[in-house]
Amino acid sequence: MSALPAAEARERATARQDGDIDDTVIQVRGLDNRFGSQVVHAGLDLDVRRGEILGVVGGSGTGKSVLMRSIVGLRRPDNGSVRVLRFDPHGSEEDRAAIERRTAVLFQEGALFSSLDVTENVEVALRQHLDLPSALRGDIARLKIGLSGLPMDAARKLPSELSGGMKKRAGLARALALDPEILFLDEPTAGLDPVGAAQFDELILTLRDALGLTVFLITHDLDTLFAICDRVAVLAEQRVLINAPLPEVLALPHPWIRDYFHGPRARAAQNAHVAARSGA
Amino acid sequence: MHCVPGANASLARMTQAVSMPPRFEVVRTAAGVGAHARGAWTVDHAAALSTELSAGVVAEPVRIDASGLDALDSTGAMLLLKALPLDAGGAPDLGRIEGLTPQRVALMRRVAQALDGGSVPPVAPGALHALLANIGETMLSILDQGRQLLGFLGLLLTTALRVLPRPARWRLTSIVHHLEQTGLNAVPIVALLSFLVGAVVAYLGATVLEQFGAGLYTVDLIGFAFLREFGGLLAAILVAGRSGSAFTAQIGAMKNREEIDALETIGLDPVEVLVLPRLVALLIALPILTFVAMMAGLLGGMTVGATSLDISPVLFTTRLQESIPPQHFWVGMVKAPFFALLIALVGCLEGFKVSGSAESVGTHTTSSVVQSIFLVILLDAICAVVFMELDW
């Protein structure tokens, strides 16, 4: 890293653009997670590169959400090291503050604050971290709501007045409030109908391209994996079995991968994806 | 973000991307007015940037050179769009900006598109307007609530009349279950609280009446108070808090899980299945609890009389029999079924009004308790006046 901050920033911006493969933004080494006698992770390693959409899959109970919670600092792992943008999520106050400021999480049900309307939900992080004039804050909130694809008449609605898909979009708008570099998504398409899920996938893809996001995406949705993920990390046997582009994952001879990716539903998703590709 | 020299390494790393303050410099040349955008145009600098822009806006730059940008995020892109002159269509003219990488141009387009959706509807009008609107809304909702309560009463009565001639549909198991829940299980708390209130009233009465040498009239006070008013009121308030809320929560949770809809699709009437047994149970339980409260209150007074006021239990009961005719007991008892009807009605109706979220169950449970206690006390006050005028 060069000493001049401006040069550093430029370097970083270029890295974002070129998709520099050496730029690891999340690094997990030797992670152990246990609940009592139940071992969830043992010696888990994972790298996430800048600008990619990483799909994280695994059977129930393989600790996908636990892994995400360990990375963002919600759960202290029993052993191992985690680095997010070179900061330690379980380290000093400054490190944690930096991670909070530069990453964002979209929880499964959106986790919108129920007493606040959508605009106020987006503004929470802006109020907490930045001292902005209220007009500018309103403009930023409007921008994020627009980016997440919500109509403006939803901006003053309470979470209870929104449909499931709109809640997720509102949650995404809140996650984008501070222009994070890394976005964590916990099953973003769960509970959406196929049309809504496809639209949400499309949205994530365009936002990644426009905002230069790195996306850590936990999913069960085979369509999502085929449509938007650059690489797929498979959790099994208490570790990351493979973290590679989808064709390589599909080629791996492993019973779980065979059951998951070569079942009838997976074939349907793959065919649909191939058809969409050749049609376009 | 401010960074003192020599601050620790992680802070320096944290600010690396945002440390160059953004600039918007207007330059005038022979060719016209131009502007240079430099530095990090990010959300961290948004406040400073918007001040800078509002100062530079008078110049109305013709072209913006953005090649000096260190960083640009969506907030920065939004502010940059604001600095651009508008094209013929009224949108920011992206053609007037130079030196952007293709990725940043894409970002600008995406942001422009996101902002195109119109404006956020206003939050609320002024405070006075909001106050008046609030008063109006509350009044309307009270009226509406009254109307709904009467409607529900009618529905309940017609259902009861329909079911009454058919004992096979009386749902005895359910009635007995609710009798246990609302009646038997409430006996200890009703008895204990009434006993304590009885003791307190005895002390109060004695303190005042002793001054006139009329300490024995404490017995009259306790008798009147508990038989006519306190017994029924205490029992009803406790049942409203205990069972009215439970009715709302139970029916509300069933509504949430679509159990009510399931009942209807099977051809069962939710009012008959859920409300009637609760109402019948409460109609039986509350008079019994009222009786328990009366006796416990008298016992509390008697205990205080015997221990601290020199009124022996024998004297207490004799005095009670002499000075309180049985009509006072009946004045107290006759109100109990009406209280029961109110509590069951409000509790069940609020349960049916639950919609959607778990939060809604909480809101309606609170509302159910407040309403039923309010209505019980209101009815009691009306009865007190009426019975007084009738000289009962």
C-alpha cells in the first residue's frame, strides 16, 4: 500500500473496477464454532474477493447463518481468525466501527424497525454515523429507496403495510444507506414467488455492477446460484468443501453436491438458465 | 472523518478511501464556464459537499471535468447529478460531464434512474393540524368501537338464541374448561386482594369514625362498601385483567394463524365455537367470584376489627345482620352478570380485530383490558346513581 491516501484510494477504485483477483475483502482462517457438544464449523477457511457475488450454500444446520454472524461480528467464534477489509470484527472498538460502517446486512425477514416508516428506517444509519442536514438526508434516503426498486409511495409506509417482497427491498434500501463495500444477504429470495425472486436477483446483480459491491449471499435458491453468483462456496463436513465458480462445483464428486445440484429441481433451474442465456 | 496524525493504523486504514476532501471548483475561461470535481465524493463528505455545491451553483457550469475524482459512491453520484445542468427533457445532462470511467457513468445512470421515481410523500402537516386530526380520528374510532360492540352483542345474542334450543351444540367441555380458567383459577387472587382491601377500608373507616366515637360504624362501612360496590368491582377488574386479556390473546393468535378461517371453511361458526363458551363460563364464574370477593372483604374487615379495633367477630356479625339488609347483597350481585357480558364481549371482539402481525395481538390485548375496565367502572357508576335514586 502506498503512503499517499489519495493514491491508495485511486488504487482501490481501480481494483474495484478491474476485479483484481488478489483483492481479498473477507478472509476466514481456521474458524471453529460449537454449540455445546455440537460442532458446526471446524477449521473453516474462506476467502471472498472484492466485487464478486459469492453464493453460500449448504444443508440445514451446516452453519451458513452462523458463518455470516461470525464474519459480521454478531457471534464470537470459538477459535480462528476473521478479517473483513483487514479489520477484525471481534477486535478493537475502531475495527468494529470500521466494519459496521463499511458493511451492511439484509436479514432474512428484512428486520425493519416496526415503529418506523421505510424512509425513517433508511435514515437510522445515516443519523447514527453522519451529521447531515435533514434535506440531504431525505435525498439520500429517496435515492436508496429508488435504487432498491421500491415505488416512492411506499416511502412513508410502515413495515406492517408492506408485502414480503417489498419488505426485502426496504431492508435492502436500509442496508445500502451508507454505501457499504460488502453486502451480506441472508436468503434474500426465500418466501418470494418465482417472479419476485428473479427480479430480486436481477436487482442484486445491477446494484453490484453499479455500486461496485461485494456480495456475500446465503441462499437455498438454485435459480439465484445459476443466475447471479460468480462463485459458490459449499458448506459441508464442518468446513467449506469447495469455493469456486459453479461449473467446478458441479464437477466435484461429493454425495451432497450430487444430491443438491443434480436433483430434478436443480436440473430445471440449470436448463432455465441455459435457455435464458441462449435466448439473450 | 477527522484523523489526527499518528492515530492508530486501523483508523488510518479506515479513512484511506475517504480522506481526500471533495472539491468543486468553478473555472472561467474564454471558452465558457467549467468546473472541476475532485477528491472523494462519498457519503462521509456529503454534508461538506452539499454546502460547497450550493455555494458554486450560481456559476451554472457548462461542463464538469470529473477526472480528478478519487472515489464516487451513490451519494456522491447523486450530488454530482445535482450540479449538472438539465437537458431538454428536464433530466440532468450526463453528456456535459467528462473524465468518468465507464463504471462511474453506469453508476450515474443508475442513480439518475433511481431518483426519477418522484418525491417522498410528506410526513405530516403542522402540529395543530395533526392535533385536530388526532382528536377527530379518536372520536370517530370511539364511535366506531361502540357501533362494533353493539353489532357484536347482537350477533352473539342471535347465535345464543339459535344454539339454546339445541343442547347437543352447547360445547360443555369447552365451557367447563373456561370455567376452570376464568373462575376456579382466579379464586385465590380475588380472595387475597379483596381481603387486603377489606382490611384497608376497615382501618380507614376506624380512623375517621373513632373521632366521633362511632368506631362500631366501621362494620356498616365495610358491609355497605363490599356488598354493594367493592366485591363486584374488584372481581370484575381482576377478571378483566386476567381473563379478558386472555380471551383477546387466544382468539387473536388463532386469527393470526388463520385458525378462524379454517373453522369457517369447515362450516363451524367461530362465534358459536369460541365466543359462546367463554361468555357462558364468565356469566357463571363472575357472580361466584363476586361472592368470594364480598366474603373475603368482610373477612378482612373482621380480622382488622378483631385484632386492632376491639370489635369481636361476634359483635361484627351481629352488627352486620342488624344494619345491612340483604337487598344490598343483591344490589352487588345483580351487576355481576352484566360485568361478565361486557368483559367477554370486549375481550372476544378485540381478539377478532387482530390482523397480520404478532404486534397486533399485543396492541389489541392492551386495548381489550383498558376498554373492559373502563366500561365496568362506567357501568358501576351508572348503577350506583340509579340504585341511589331508586332508594334501594
